[in-house]
Amino acid sequence: RDFVHVDDAVDAAMLAGEADPIRCRGLLNVGTGKASRFEDLTTAVAAALGKTPIINYAPLPEALAPRYQRFTQANLAGWAAARLEPRFRTLEAGVRHALNGK
């Protein structure tokens, strides 16, 4: 998954909205362009709370397997074409900000 802090998503939308409409056309995916696992998110939450994560894995139900996307990350080509560079926090920084306000 390509996890993004909501403040960064809003900032990206504002950047796109203020951009030159001639350059800024088409699809602008809001994301870091870096895939993270749910395990990474769990570990970041635990670290922000000063805890050691306890992770238990369960198999993916067979009924979901044909429709489940195991790997997703934003394609940032639209931003590059528009010559815009949205800034996104790392997963860890976004979790810390969400949980601790810093």
C-alpha cells in the first residue's frame, strides 16, 4: 500500500489546484510512489507508541484472493509531467504526526 498522511494529501490537492492548468492535466495520483506493507504500518504505530509490535499473520481467505491487490503504489508520472513535486512524509513520520501531533 502507498500510505499517505491526510495533511499531505490536502497539500498535494492544493498544489495541483494552484498549478498552471496548461501544464497540470490528466491524472495526478496522490501518493509517495513507495509501497509499504501492513507490517510496516504496524511497526510504525508500535514505535510511535513506544511499544514492541506483536504481529500475527492469518492466511488470505481464498474467496478474496482473486480480487486482492498485493502491491499498490502511486504512479507519479502525472506530477513529473506537470513539473510539480508534492512533498509527502515518510510512513513513520506520518504515523508519529497522526498519533502524537509531531
